[in-house]
Amino acid sequence: MKLLITGFNGFVAGSVIAHAKGNWEIHGIGRSENPLNVPGIYYHNLDLLDEQGFTSLFNEIRPDAVIHAAAMANIDICQVNQEMAERVNVGVTKMIARLCSEHGVKMVFCSTDTVFDGVKGDYVETDIPYPLNYYAETKVKGEQHVLSASPKNVVARLALVMGLPVIGKGNSFLADMIGKLSKGIEIPFPANETRTPVDVITLGSSLVELAENQFGGIIHLSGNTKINRYQMGLEIATILGYPANLIVSIDSNSMVGRAPRANDASMDNSLAKKVIKTPMRTLAEGLNLTLNFKF
Ligand SMILES: NC(=O)c1ccc[n+]([C@@H]2O[C@H](COP(=O)([O-])OP(=O)(O)OC[C@H]3O[C@@H](n4cnc5c(N)ncnc54)[C@H](OP(=O)(O)O)[C@@H]3O)[C@@H](O)[C@H]2O)c1
């Protein structure tokens, strides 16, 4: 069985690869000409905006499942580069959904908790998205393409992802945080943003399960701890043995030049607990898992 994963060099993909290895023939797509060498993985250097190139590669590989993790994932960059965000997060997703549906291939799409406006919190899969920024808007459009392409497709809404990169670097706030704390640098965390962070190890394992099982539709992949980001920073710093005063509380709504963020984007993970065998974890359990994970 062949698994195609986009965003090969990204944070989430690294954990997906670690969990799929052994059960799947893994093909990864990334833009770097010099990716990390992961033995036993087929790496394809391609910009996903190259539709012809992607179509040829897809037809050559003929995957049994696709996990689409590539995206322009920086909220503030999407806000000021809306045309590119639309092309990458919507256009590419639509192209992959179309090809998967033409060939009867299951697609798992990485969406986000920030599709919600953050007024209600504890969001369930049937709640209606109301995006506050352009990144979230592109993810909602991507979700619609994925869901309308096939009932067997999965929209996995990822909570804030916490952890150390399993392969390479990617977009890990924990790695940045440890780097700063070890140098005694203060770190601002927004107290107004409540999340249900999911650790990258639980997430990678869950996404692989979703590629393998019979579930289709929307699913929320979030942790068991509902916490604001400032408290989350404090808890992590404390567990890691760094001084709590290095974690500084801010209000992200008052930051100039920042795209709007949802206040309470916490997600209910009851469905994930029913559909996925991988257990959902608390913040402390997830931290322990990511610090000790060996690939
Ligand atoms: N991390 C989180 O907290 C979080 C939360 C919710 C949802 N998500 C979603 O989860 C997915 C994975 O996130 P992540 O944290 O792993 O992000 P990441 O580390 O930024 O990885 C995203 C990857 O997408 C690749 N990419 C972007 N544009 C591309 C293009 N045109 N062609 C080929 N590759 C392209 C990037 O390649 P380059 O390395 O070449 O730039 C990067 O490796 C994304 O869809 C994100 O929106 C993440």
C-alpha cells in the first residue's frame, strides 16, 4: 500500500512518516532540493503549484491514500499574501481532491481549529465554521473541496500542535520556546487564546489511522487539556524546569499588524476518541511523549 504525503519537510508530516513507516510504501513531496535523508522513503522534489508535474507524479505513484499536510500555514503571512494563500491552500487542495476522487483514493486533509470564530469554544464537528482571518478562510474553502470530492475523504481539524519535530525542523513553537528559555529570553504568550493543544506524536499516529480506517467526514484532533496559551507556556516551562517569569502574558487582540485570532478555539475530541485507537492525551502526557519519542 502506497501513502503519498505532501509537506514532507514540515512539522506534522515528520510524525506522520514516523508512524506510517513499516506499514506503507511512503512517498513524500517537498520543495527542498536537499531534504533530510530518511532511509526507505521516496522523496519527490516538487512545487505543488505545478499542476502538470503533480498529476504526472500522482499517476506514476498511484497512491492508495494521500495525507495532504502542505500549506501556507503562517496566519500573518497568509493575511498579507492572500492571492498566494488562495493558490496554495485552496487551489492545490482542490487539485488533489479532484485527482483522488478520479482514482478512488482516500484523502486526509489537515485543516485547523481556527476555522471557528472562538466565541463559543468546545467546538464539535457539526458546528459551523466562521473564519476570522484569511488563512482560516482558505482552510474552510479547502475543506469544502475535500468533502464534496468523496464521502470517504477526511477533514482533520488540527488543534494547536505542540511538540518537537520528529524529522527535520518545521513550524514547532516548542523547539523555539526551548531555544529561548535555555538562553533566558522572555517569551510572550497570549492569555486571551484558549486552545486544546494536541501533541505531534498523537497527531501523526491519528492521521495515519485515518488514512487506514473506514472513517469519512470531519474530525477534530485535539488534546484533553483546555488551556489558554499563557497558562500552556507556564505549564511547559515549569515541567521543563525553566523559571516561570520568562513566560509573559500578552493579549494578541491588541497587537498591531497581527491578523485576527479566535479567542476560544477549543475543540471537543469525543468523536476522535470513538473513531481512533490512538489515545488523545493531556498537555503533560503529550509533552512527555514528544520529549521521549525516538524514530
Ligand atoms: N502546526 C500547527 O499548529 C497546525 C495547527 C492546525 C493546522 N495545521 C495544518 O497542518 C498542516 C501541517 O502544518 P505544519 O505545522 O507541519 O506546517 P509546516 O511545518 O509549515 O509545513 C508545511 C509544509 O508545506 C510545504 N509547502 C507549502 N507550500 C508548498 C508548495 N507550494 N509546494 C510544496 N510544498 C509546499 C512547506 O514546504 P517548504 O518547507 O518548502 O516551505 C512545508 O514543509 C498544514 O496544513 C497546517 O495548516 C497546523
